[in-house]
Amino acid sequence: MSAIWYIIFPFATEFIMKMLYRLLGIWSIWSPLAMITSLTIPFLILNEKIRIVKIIYLPLVYLPIYINIIHILLFNSEISTNSFMSIFETNLQEATEFIVHFRSMKLLMMTLLFWGVGIVSFLFHDQSFCDYKIRIRIQKKYLITSFFIIYPIFCFGDHRYKYPFEKLLFAYIEYRQDFKRNIELLNKRAGFRFKNIKSLVSSGEPQTYVIVIGESVNKEHMSIYGYNLNTTPNFNAMKSELTIFQEVRSAHCHTQKALKGILCFDEDFANGDIITFFNQAGFKTFWLSNQYTSGNCDSLTAMIGSMADVKKFINKSHYRTKLSSNCDEELLKYLQEILQDEAKRKIIFLHLMGSHLPYSRRYLPNFEVFKGRSKDARSVNVAQYNNSILYTDYILKSVIDMVKKLDDDAFVLYFSDHGEDVTEAQDSPHSHVESLSTPAMFDIPFIVWYSSKYKKINKKFIDRWNVNKVYKTNDLIHSIVAISRLTSDEFSEKKSIFG
Ligand SMILES: [Zn+2]
């Protein structure tokens, strides 16, 4: 009979955890403590020697709950399919950086406490801490409470609830299905062709189009968008040369989902992607990435990028060997080479690491302008984020200067995949987590620079631009096609920000 307690207690524990999380809004230190107590109660009040239960309990109950607690401490949300996406599409370098960024006494204390109490409970499991009669009474009490109160609430209260092990397993299965679907899509897409791709200009001038995809940049932290600190001095100085769109939001705040929307027609790879489009439009395509990839097929973005004529994933070479990552300016030397390429029509995608966590790793020491208050970790973190924006401003200015020198029919389009919630307020998670979805995670910059030749060739088109157009990035592929002055049966002018 007692075996059932090993099943019921984790249910009750998870339920308590969720309730505390919802009531308090934040994951307080008391919630895990309550969980640990609850998890160890079966060991304290039961002494039946059901060793098989003991063996099953550790991997199926105790470990998954520990993983979930750590996930909540790190990301302020429970483990989900997105977590597996991040785990399997993150290489060792990124994972280590993440842990370094989040290393905290809270995490360490939780680990020691959780496993300390767990191991002690396991060791003393065979010795009863209670008199037999008391034990029976406690069992009856818990049985009634569980079945008549906790279990029904759990069943009807939240359909998303899953048993801890089940939660991990289902999230993993879902992730594998996504992965398999990507591979199948790639196979199915073999031979895919867009219909009637045409260029709307016939000047014969060399075309050099550059799309810079930023990372985790919230426009509210850019002085060009009105932030009170001077985080974009270069952009401010060249403001008259820029077109700054004010109302652009990302459709998702998870990188993979956001980029799938940006790089594919109708947010679906099966309907064609941006690289295939430009390949078929007769452009020479380039993909330069400072983003992590654990293999060209492990991430949809890397898979799309790898279809470019020339691709370079610069962080891959440092995989497993180096803790510190490349700063984005490492990409500039490759860009310089590409700009000398003799192809007449070039489109270059630069995928920056931008302001990805940990912020302090995204810029060089001479960009450490904002400091934050010492002994105030949150304000230091915000300052580091601002430094990463300052650094990105420098990168973008460098890209524009390099393209400007060519005197081609050229533009540089910059936007971020999604935003980031990073303020000094206590409820700011300092991250981008889809399950939280705060406005700051979606408010992104969208800025265009174009050359004088581009302006001359496309004057009427530019005159139609409305910088206050409310726009979501799940249609952004149409905007990239439009600004490149191309059209096809798949393209919809209505879905373009420039339309
Ligand atoms: Zn991202």
C-alpha cells in the first residue's frame, strides 16, 4: 500500500509548487524548501522495504523535479519543449556560458540542499522515524487528503500539468518530432521552386544588399529610439541617413520560432525560405553567423543559412575549446572579403550574437562605458546589456561604412530577432522567455540605411515608406523581398512593411 505514496507525494508537491509560484509571482526560496520537505516525507514516515520503489524514485521522480527546480531558478519558467530546443541546439560553449552567467549562491545552495536531504533520506529509509500506529494514521490522513482534495484539483485545475518524469519525457518527444519534421521538410523541399521571380529594377548597377539580424535587442535601450543613456552614438550621428521604423514587434521571443517566421514564407519552411528565394532570383547568397550551431541540421536557422552559396559559422570552430566567444566584429573581416566578391548581385546575411546572454561577453573592454552600481547585480547586468547595445551600434556603423565605400546600389537593413526584458525592476527576468512574454521581449529595432544610388533608382518606392506602420516580423520575409526590389507569386506587397 505504501508504494502509492511515492506516486502521490510528487503530485502534491508539484501542485504546491505551482500554487506558490502563481500566488507569489516569483520563485521564492520557500517553494523549493516546501518541495524538498514534501519529497522526503515518504522516506521519513514509511519503512517498508520496497527497494524497487527506491530505485525508481530517484530517476523518475527526484531527478526530474530537481531539473525542473533548476530550470525555474534559471529561466523563471517550467521545463518545456523549448527547453529541449535550447539544450540540443546549444553547443557546449553556450551551455557553459549560461551556467557561468547564472552561477549563484541560490543555485548552489539549492543543489546542495536538494541532494543533501535526498541522500540522507535515502540512507535512512529503512529506519522508521515513526511509531507504526502513528504511521498508519498519517497514511490514512494523506490518502484522504490526496484523493479527495489534491488529485481532483490537479486533474481539473490545469490540463497542462504533467507528472515530473512525464513532463520531461513528453517535452523531449515533442522536440524529437520537431527535429524529425525539419529533416523531412528538407527532403521534401528538394527541387522546390518559387514562381515568377522578377526584379523590378533594371539599372544594371551592381547590387549589394545586407541584412543584419540582431539578437535580443530591445529598442527601448537604444538612444536612437529615445533611451535616456547614449547607447547608440553612431546611429545618433548618422540619423539623417537612416530610416527608423517605430512600431515593429517580433512575433515570438524564442530565437528559433522568431527566425522561422522571419526567414520562411508563412512561417513555414515548406513554403520556401529566404536563401532559396535569393538563390533562385540569381543573387549570390552569403550567410555569416556568429551564432552557435551544433550542426547544420540541428537548428533550422543554421539549416537555412547553410543553403547559402557562401556560409561561415564562426563560432563553430571554437566549439569545445574555448569559454569566451567571438565578439561580433570577428564577422567584419569576412564581410570585407565578401564585399570584394565579383558577383554583380549579392545578398549578405549577418547573424550577430548581439546582446545574447551573458551580456558581459558581447563586447570588448573598451566598450565598458556603463558600469551600474557596485554590489547591485541587477544594475550591473543592465549596464552590461547597455554596453552590448553600444557595441552593436559600433558594429552596424562599421558595416554601413564598408558598404558605403562600394558606391553600389546598396542597402543595410537591421532588425533584432526579438527583444529582451532587462530593467532594474525586480520582476524583470533579464532574458527572453516565451512563457513570460512581456512587451519588452517583442519591441525591436528596425532600421534601414541605403546608398545614394539605391535612392536614385527606387525614389518612388522609398517615398511610400511609413515609419509608423505597425508591423510584426512573421511577415518580414515579404519586406526583405520588397526592399530588394524583387517580386514573385509567393510575395505579397500587403505583407511588406514597405508596402
Ligand atoms: Zn534570439
